[in-house]
Amino acid sequence: MNHRVYFGATTLLACSASFAEPHGNISGQSIEDSATVCMSVGLQASVLGLDDLSLAAVEGDGSAGALYMNQDEFQLEANGAVRLLASSQPLAFGGHEINVFYLLDGNYYSLETLNGEVHSQQHTLTAVAQLGNISSQLAGSYSTQLYLTVVPALGDDGGCGQTSQTRPIEQSEWAFVAFEDLYPNPGDADYNDFVMAYQSTESFNANGELETISMSYIPVARGAGYNHSAYLDLDGELQRTQNVTTITSALYEGDAIVKATYTNMHNGTQIERYFSKDQDVTLFSSTRAALDGYANVYDGADVVEPLWRTDLEITLTNPELNLLADRGEITDDSYRIYLNVNNTNNDIDLHTVNPYDGMIDANGYPFGIVVPADWQWPLERTHIDDAYPHFEAYRAWLAGDVTELSFEAEHWYLSPTTQEGVVVDEQVVDDILNSAELP
């Protein structure tokens, strides 16, 4: 007799033994057969416990620059790796709008659960909004609909277990690095001597092993008389430096194929160059050639479009040495991007990567900063404390002058001043980035 066992989409067919002779004994010998029973469990997730949020003024209700904020906890449950995204339209009332930002456990708009693990934890959603000038928004009750969306943490190929993480979280946006170039002397702290926008994606296979790192760089502002070269360090030790001695962790373990593609944004021609791990990758050999003149640092001036763009593709030879569980999420100290000042031959490291070698000036301000989201940099000769009121508290924590970091200070870049002519216009930033998009 045949027996069929059904379990999900899997069919197991087990057949009883048949004998050559219709009669007789097995004589103590057994007859065996075997089969594999398998099934696929679908990925499931749920979000519970999120309540309505009423944002309350942290200070100055209704005044220019007033900050509004509130938090709520919710439960995320999943039986596999998922990514949670927070999104909404701006707050709206009477034809007026106010932008609102969301953080999930302090991460900008998103969080991701670990690959290969079930998940059942409470998380914190923080909503933040800031007013512009008093005349920019009507008094009244603003509202919007917030969506928490759970999606599978899959890579572009959609393979089971593949995942990727990006910087910034929203791939349509850009993160920024900005430098002051008078090291070791304090500068004017406007952080526009050279500004780059960048994006990165780290892609992992089904075993949580890092396979590729893809990065893009665009020069967006230049307010310096000096010329510079910009680099990405791979092995944790700057190659030709005369002033940086600190050795940090390598960008990846093992070896890799590192290809840089330089695109001329005027005619679309491209140059490819390969680097070894012990070479610092040249992002821009000349900031003056990458962005002509004093660029995008004066109010009302014409937009200066980038002349060059750089894209990196790092293909790892030893993915098994670079596990997602060990690397964690991309943060301000994940990439060692530094600036060489050609006129002085001094290198400027990011303090979040290297807090030594004098990378904070005598006034307590770092020579290089990372901004993990879309950013409006200060215009020329505008001190960053005047452009971003919470930066002073952030840099005091960064320098070790204070031990506690407030929410406003940690996310100082979300609260530019409402005074006109202090930071670059948001539309200018969009125009610069759009001009450097690849066809």
C-alpha cells in the first residue's frame, strides 16, 4: 500500500517494500528506504502598540526655530530579518506645511533586525519638527499620518537571506563630510572649506558575510583659498601623512578588488583606477579641479555644479571574515575619509574616526565632521554655532567637556537657524546633487 503525507507544500511519498517472490521470509534482514521532509516557513512580522503622537514644544512654542518632539514605544515581532521604515507627509494645516523627522531607536528613519534570528523587542519612535520664521507657518493644529512599514531585509538580487545597509538610510538622500583646513590652527568654524556628499551601500550574502561596498562621492561646496586632495583609507593607517600617527581598524578584513570610477560631469567620460588595500583611495586629487573657485558658499550666488564625481566598488575576497553581526550598522566612524591640505601637507582626519593627533582645535571644534543626513552647510564666514544652535552642545560632548548628550545636541543638524542668509538654501543643495546624477 502507498502512503502519502502532506505538510505545507511538501509531499513525502513512502513506499512499502516489494518482494521478488510473493511468499517467503526476510530471514532476519531488514529492507529500508529514506526520504527528506522539508517545508518553507513564510516571513512574518507585526508592529503593535504605536499610539497617536502629540508633539510638544521643547522651548518657545510658536516662536521662530521652536523645536517640537515626542516619543512612543512599540513592539516589533518578526521571524526573520526585516527592515522597519518610518515615513509620512509633512504636517499640514490650512495650506501650510511643517517638515517632520523620525528616528527609530535613534536611527534616522529606519532600523533593521539581525539576520538569522527571530525578533521580539520594544523600540522607540521619536518624532521631531521645527518651525521656520514666524511668518512661514500659520498658527493652528497641524497633523499627518505616520506609517511604520515592515519590509524583508533582502538585497537587490532578492536571494534568501541577502541583506544590505546604506548610509544614509534613505538611498535617495546623501550624507556629508565637511572640513576646516587650517590645521593645526583654529579656523573660522564655518565648515565649508570643503564639503562632500556621499552615499554607501554594504551588501551581505545569505550567511551575513560582506560581499561588496559601493560608495559615491560628490563635491558640493568649497570656501577655501587652499587646495586639497580627498582620500578614503582602507587599512587603518594613512599612507603618506606627516602629522597623523593613529592606526584605526581596517575598513574590511582580508583582501578586495577596489575600483574607482571618476566621471567628468561635463562630457560624461570616465576614468577607472584600481587600488590595493595599503593604498589610500584618491577620491579627488584636487578639490579646486573638482569644484571650481569659491563654490556654493555665498548667499544668492549662482550654483556651481561639480566638475567630477567619484564612485567606488569594493569587492571582497574574504566575505567570511566580515560578518554583519561583527560590523554592526554604518555610523559616523565607519569610513575614514580624510583631507590633505596641499599648501601645508597636513592631513585632516575625522574626529569620530580618530580623536587623537589634534583633530579638535584649541577652541574645542573638530577639524572634520560627519552629517548623516541631508544638510544645509553654513555660508562663508558664518560660525556653525550661529547656523546650528545645538552644535555647541554637541561639540562640547565630542571634546569631552560634558558627559551627557541631549537629543537636540546629538541631532544638531536637524535644527538650522531660521535666520535667512546663514545656511545654504535647500533648493541649492538639491540643484547641486541633481546636476551630478549619473545618466
